[in-house]
Amino acid sequence: MKLLVVGGGGREHAIIQKLKENPAVETVYALPGNGGIAQDAVCVPEIGAKDIPAIVDFARSHAIDFAVVAPDDPLALGCVDKLHEAGIPCFGPIAKAARIEASKVFSKNLMKKYGIPTAGYEVFDDPKAALEYLKTASFPIVIKADGLALGKGVLIPQDLDEAEAAVKTIMEDRAFGDSGNEIVIEEFLTGPEVSVLAFTDGTAIAPMVSSMDHKRAGDNDTGLNTGGMGTVAPNPYYTAEVARVCMDTIFLPTLAAMRAEGCPFKGCLYFGLMITPDGPKVIEYNCRFGDPETQVVLPLLKTDLLTIMQAVENETLGELEVEWHDGAAACVILASGGYPSHYEKGKVMTFPEGLPANVTLYHAGDKLDGEGRLVTSGGRVLGVTATAPTLKEALADAYAAAETVDFEGKYLRHDIGRRALAAMEGQ
Ligand code: AMP
Ligand code: GLY
């Protein structure tokens, strides 16, 4: 079979490696892919992940048997709709279903209408009305741009001055462009965060192993928000009891709500949850695999990934048992110094001769230079993942391997998994 994966980050590298475990897979094309992914797939750097007509033409002309659309932008732009029109089976939600991530106003209204637990909120399209509302609000409060904003469209002002500045940033300075035409102002919730990715064909659901992201740039959750600096799986806060409550009050009601709205969700639905004193609540939905959650979740998947994705596409997921390995996984992101603000690119990367069998490198932001060397080309450069019987061992192995990869300005957090380990000791 010939497969196509749209995207070019660590998440896509993890998906591609897993798809290749199926012996029927002959070739995987990555559009655009990256320098490291080129070790596992045929990369097409000329075709960007948002270039829907070029992606569809490529899929047609290369007689692609199955496509996976991984990033949010092409999903929101209708890449899956267009591939389907061209007769190409694929994994991912149609544009109408991708609104669950692409519009926070859509997702908040969906949760309110169908009684799915989430933070209380108001929607504003007029900055004056938003400012008026904030005068009587209590702080901290959460202000979110409606649309996609590379994970940066969420601001948490601590007082009225900061809140006024946040509204100005989003709605007047238009820091996130049209994504800020509307904003959601919502209640600040507290509690540990859990990411749950789930395969779903619109009706049946197979939640994956839970995980924990580390979004802030600095140790002890300080500094700016990033795309994610590391992950661990499973997440100790996601107990069997919490999982049961989530299934009954969040997962199944969300699928039913999407069906009732005429846009059943097929693909990977990501539930960003907060375990509040009042129970689990939805912080956000993503219409796709999370990054870097995927880099700890997929290594623990036992069932063949392509078979699951085909069952999602064919709406037969309910007939399949999705199985997971025991044990844990940890991923430490190696970033370019300065990320998520200004950073330099083009630094030559060096790798160890060999890696332990339980360690995998997922390439996120690198490319091949004219001499065939891997050089950095992005903020998040590499994910170093280890699997092991326990989280403690997985973390030790991931950190040991992270030491053996080098490039000028390499930056990493040193406390990935620390909170998860402390939570496990407290249990
Ligand atoms: P999001 O992009 O929606 O995941 O938001 C980014 C981060 O902001 C989340 O991972 C949370 O840490 C934080 N956040 C978002 N919404 C809330 C909320 N209602 N209360 C507290 N923290 C929040
Ligand atoms: N790690 C969070 C995300 O993928 O949006």
C-alpha cells in the first residue's frame, strides 16, 4: 500500500513510524515531512501542509491508498473533504467537524447546549463590550481568541489592567489575525491537566493511553507557553474512576453532540481536560493528535495503527479491540535556544552511533542541508522518547539519550515528569 501523511513535525514522524509496522505498507509519502522524517518516508518539501489542491493532486497522481491528515490547519481547511471528493480514503475529520478545535465559540456553545462540563464563559465580538464585562469580573480570568493561533491564543490576565491589554492584543492589535474576531472570556479553573486522545468513527470510541503535556518553556512551569516541551504517559491523575466519569459525562456526550449537529467526528479527538474539585471539565478540544502527546502515546499502542485508522474511516471501530502495552513512556523535547521567542536555525546536529532499543528520536524541526547533514530548522527540533516498565525508568532513559544528541543552543526542560512522579508517590 502507498500511504500519504500530511504534516512535518514530531507527531507526524511518530505516526509514520507506527504506520510502517504494518507489512502491507510499501511507501509512505510525507507532505512536506522534514529532514529526519526522510529516514522513514519519501518527503515532498515543496508541498506545504496547507496547500490543499497540491496535496489532492499528489494523492491522485501517486495512486495513494490511504491518507492521514495530521495538523489542524489542513483539517480546518477541508483537506479530508477534498481527498474524499477525489475518492481517497483518509483519516481525519471533515472541516465541519474540525470546527470543534478551529472555533472556540463553536466548541463552547456545543458544550453548553449539550451539558458537557466546561468553564463558564461569555463570547464577545466587540472589544468595548468585552472591556465592560471585565470591569465586574473576578481574576485571574481566561481570554481565548476564537480561532487557531498555534496554541498561543490563550491569555490568563491576573487583573483588570492585564485583561484590558489582552483584549487589545487579540481584538485591536490582531496578534492572531482573524482568529481574534471573536473572543471567549471564561472562568479560571484549577486542578491537574490530563490529555486524552481518542480514536473515534463518530459513534464508537477507543480512548488512548492518557498523557501529560508540559506547555511552559521553563522548569517548574515558568516562562512562555510553547507547543509543548515534553510529555509522559500514562497520566497518574487519570485514574480508572476519572476515566469512567470522563467517558459518561464528556466523551460519549461529545460524540452524540457532534452527530446531533450534523457533523459526526471521525479521526483522533483530543480532550484537554482539567480534573477540578468539581470533577473533570473540558479545557479544549483538538481535532487531531496532540504534539508531543503522540510521541508518548503511539509507542505504547499494541494494535496495528493502519488497521485502526481504516476502521475509523469505514465506521467499524466498534468491532475492533484496541490494545496497549503496559509500562510508561516519556518524551523530552530538544528545542532551539530562545524558543518560543526568537531562535536561530541552521545548526548542525550530531547524533550518537547507536541508541538503546527503548529510545526513539522523533524529528520535529530539522532539514537536510546541501551537504546532506541534518540541521535545525524550527523551534522544537527533536523529541527523545523512551519506553520502560515504569515512568521513572522511562524518564531516566529519555534524559540520558537527550544528552547524547547535540546542536548549538540546544535547550530542554529538566523537570519533565517530575509532577507525575510526585503524584504517583502520593497515591
Ligand atoms: P488551550 O490552548 O485552550 O489548551 O489553553 C492553554 C492552557 O491555558 C491550558 O493548557 C491551560 O493550562 C490554560 N487554560 C486554558 N483554559 C483555562 C481555564 N479555563 N482555566 C485555567 N487554565 C486554563
Ligand atoms: N500538545 C498540545 C497540542 O497539541 O495542542
